[in-house]
Amino acid sequence: MKNNWLFVLVLALAISGCGKKSGQPSGVATMTELNQALSIMSMGGKPPVTVYDLTNFPTLQGKTLPKPPAGKKLVLDHSRNQVVFVDE
């Protein structure tokens, strides 16, 4: 189990772009960032329950979720392990 967390930490740091300047505005998370966070969190043994849980992931802290198009909402598709827009 300890090795799994080490792998997840290393992968998270690689994705996060460790060279980012801390003064840059956080902005809106991209679908790619959300899907990467979902994959890593799922590998850690405790997958997120809702899409809002992804904002606790280190690389997404301070970012907001993308605004869905009219009539859609952002959800986790656990069968495909992806973040997707679905009809409301």
C-alpha cells in the first residue's frame, strides 16, 4: 500500500508541472486536468464520489470546475473513469 501512495505522489507531481509560478492565477480546470486527477485518485484506492471531490486534488486546488453548456451538468462516469457532461 505504501508503494501505491508513492507512485500516486510522483505521478501527481509530474502532472502538476512543478515549475509553475505560485503567483499565477489558478483559473478554471480543464477536462484533461479533471480526468488526470480522477485517474490518480482512483489509483490511490479511494475514488472521488462527486466531481466536486476532484477540486481537493493538489493540482486542482484553487481552480474552479468548467461551466457546463446549457442543459448539461458535469459528472463522474465511473464505468469509463472519466469526467463528462451529461443532460440534466
